[in-house]
Amino acid sequence: MQNRLKELRAERGYSQQELADRLGVSRQTIISIEKGRFDPSLPLAFQLAAAFSCRIEDIFTPHHSG
């Protein structure tokens, strides 16, 4: 999935570590999600949406094929 996590995080002025701490995950998890190497679990996706006061769809978009 593609995502706007890095952009949203920058808008809020959060470091990767600050966001990781807020969500109870490792900084490596945040890095992996931002780079599109890791798709978060649904509960984590909901936590991310709540952290940015937006919907999951506002952060994540499926890759379009073809």
C-alpha cells in the first residue's frame, strides 16, 4: 500500500521516534511503513488514523495495478 504517513508526520512535527512512542511500536516499524515495506495491521492502522485525527483511507491507498 502507498501511504502519506511521512507527509502527515512532518505536518504535525512528529519525529519517527515520537510517533512510534505514541503508538507503542518501534521506530523501525514506522520507517518500514513509511517506505511501503510493511503494511500495518488493522488495529495499528486505526491507531495511526486516530493519532492524525483522520480516516485510514486518508493515510493509506492501495497500489493500483495496470
